[in-house]
Amino acid sequence: MSTNRPAQIFEAMHDLVHVYRARMMEVVASIHPELTHNEVRALMFVGRHPGATQKELVRHSGADKAQVARMLGLLQDKGWLERQPHAEDRRSLCLTLSAEGQALYQALQAARQTLSAQVLAGCDDATQAQLLALLARVRSNLDALPPLETGEDCSHGKGRSSR
């Protein structure tokens, strides 16, 4: 095995995701030109998880709480999202798509399925299943890594602080 192969694999994965995302945003612009990448991610998450809380969206997106709150406010102002108090925890808000948001979600979902099928053209079901299994194994390996020690500056070596 080439000692540089792992770096090549992750560079190829990065390139693939970057190009796929750019192509998907072109498709999104044809559906609704004002949608941002983060708004699409939020709409897709809420569409897949109706009733999810803002906290769950923050955890899923990795974005700042305040940033997510502002974005959700904009999505609500546009009429695509509704927020209702959680039945058991009145401090939490449950997120659902409005009828207009649901129609937008369905259009985005259909576009994603079409693009994904085009990208995977020539890969039979067995190949797709193998790819999915390999990606799941890589993700599992990543999740199993121990957390980095906080306060450590990785760019300057272990235990050294930047001045």
C-alpha cells in the first residue's frame, strides 16, 4: 500500500463532496434562487425529522446556536418553517415544515435523488452497497478516535502553546 494513499483517498473524497455540493447548489438555485446551503441543510433535516428541536438541528449542523436561531427565524419569516412549543419541555421548540416548506422540501429531495442517481450511474446495487459499507466503516473509525486534548495547538506540536 502506498504510504500516501490515505491522503489521496481523503483528497478524492473532499473533491467529490465539493463538486457534488456545487452541482447541487446549481440545482437548488433553479428551484429557488435565494436558498443558501445552510437553509437547504436545515430544511432537509426538518423534512426528514419533523418535530425535531432547534437543539437537535444545532447538534446535527455543528453550527452556532445563535446562527441557527437566526436562520430558523428567516425560514419562518419566509413561510417555510413553523416552530411550536415542545409538549413536554416548554423551553424547547419543535420544528416542522409549513405546507409551502413541505413542497420546497419535496422539490429539493427529488432534485437530490435525480442528481445522486446521475452521479452513481454505472454503479450497480452491489457496488453502491459496498461503497456505503466502506463509508460506514471509515465513519466508525473516525468516531472511535479519542478526542483531542483541549487547549492544545495542533499546528505547533503537542503541549506547545502559540505565542
